[in-house]
Amino acid sequence: MKLTLPPVVRNALARAPSRKKRSSARLHLKPVSLQVQSLEPRLTLDAAAGLLSRATAAVADTVAPEVRSVTPPAPQTYGAGKTLSFKVNFSERVVVTGTPTLPITIGNAVRQAVWNGKSNGQKSLTFSTVVQAGDLAPTGVHVAGPIGLADGAAISDRVGNALIPAATGMFPKAKVDAVGPRVTEFAKPVVVGMRVSLRATFDDAVIVTGKPSIPFTLAGAPKQLVYGSGSGGNVLTFQYKALKGEVPAVESVVISKPTIALGSGRITDTVGNAATSLTPPDAPTPDTSMEFVTVGDGPALEALVSRREPRTASPPRRNDRRGGRRGVNAPGPAG
């Protein structure tokens, strides 16, 4: 091994007397301790750690990312136009290309929840879909299959390993009700003194805003039975109070076809779905009139009857499909 003298030794030799002077002068050198190990290169702890890090990084990453879980929407009932959002959690950070989708089963339909374009490079992605009118999932929604990667969409980790797209999840508390309420029947209207009233029954509890009405004629003049009460239940009461000089009578009160006219008002269920039908399923045709006739001995109490044949059974009500109404009221006597 080649030995390199330290600078202090080389300087001492340079100042030493010439060979001629050595005979008359004595060279005095300070002893120098040479440690060969001090001249050998040594690896510091930091350098070793750096080498280890680089060696680890050089090992190929062949583990594909996968779906760990799916976080559902908040536990509630969603009506038409509401957004269902699902947060998909992965085993590692992922990189997204294109627009992946997540299939969601809502009742008998499958909707594609679309990635919202956020959190690229993170460990979770959010997919959303909007509830469509007519969707109904009283027992909740669930993931219908693997993440969709159509039209060039891709999900991978940072080194390019493609995602294993399998995803599952059942969410019974995220319910969907996008079916609007409908009228199931109009009760027989009554006349008490100067007041005409009629009750309309819906298949679900309803919320009323404004003043919906039902048209009828009094002595040939068009009139309106105006909404009076019942919001929050499934039975609404419509009334008309005769003006001075008007006397509701058998021959003067006629309803051609019971139909609720909303005007500027609204009738929705408790979720916010607008009413889909404001006439009974078996309403009479427009040319079949309905008149008031006297019932019993009470001259002020009259009921609505039809000249048609007995009506057929109504189609199944929406509450039958749900397994029961949500807080509806049974019809009571008209007031």
C-alpha cells in the first residue's frame, strides 16, 4: 500500500539541514504518530443510510393498488334531484386518467356514479350520481360491480401498477324515494249549510304550499274548492263558502271531473318529490258528470255520486310497495 506522508512530516523534511550540515548539526524532529487507519476512507452513518435508501428504491414495486372500502352517503332518504356520493378508499395513493365510474344499484336500476375530478394522487376518490325521478330503493342502495374504466379511463399507483377495480358495499341506510305522491281517491263531497267540502286522499303524506284548488260549477258558474287543511298527512280538505245570495243545492252543484289544480301552489311528499297525479286512477271521463243528491232526511247533507258503472279496483298504492305509509292520517268526517 502506498503511504502518503502527512503535511507536517513533509514540512519538517523540507526544513531539515543539507547533507553537508548534517555532519555538524543534529536534526531534531518531533515525533509524529501515524495512524494508518485514519488515512483509510470510512463510511459515515448518513452515507450508509443513503445507500440503503437508494438500494430499496431500486427494488421493483409490482404490488397493484386495490379498493379497501367504500364510504356511503349520509344515512337518510334521497328524493329526485338529490346527489348520492360514494368515497372509494384505496390501499395506496392512486393516479387517475380519464373519467372512471362506479356502478350503483338503486332499486331495479343501475346508475353510474362519476368521479368528481378531485383528489388525484390521493388514497381516496369520490364518485357521485343524481337521483332520477321514479327511482325507488326503500331498502337502500349498493355497489353494483367493479369500478368502470371505459373510454380510456385508468387508475394506477405512482409507478404504473394498474388498480384491481373490484369494489363492493351495501348501504341499507342510504334510501331513495323519488316517486311523487298521487291521488288514490276523492271522497264523496258534502254540503253543510253554505259550505261545500271535498277530501282528497293520497298514497303518502304530503306537504302543501299555496292554495291548490278543485274546479266545480255552482248554478252553471265556475267556482273553486280551495285547499283548506291536511298538510303533513295524506288527506287534504278542499272547501268553498257560498257568497251572499248563493245557495248550494242539488240542481246547482256539479263536478265534471275531480282534478286538483296547483296554480302557483305545490303538493310534494315529505322528501320533496312533486305529486305525479292529481286525479284518481279511475276518474270518470270528462263527459260523465257527477251531481250532488240528498242523503237521508238532512236537507243540508248531500253526497257525490256517479252515473257510471261501479269502479274497478285501484292499482297498487305506492305505500304498499314501501311496506307501509310514513305517518299518514285516516280520513275523518268532513268539516
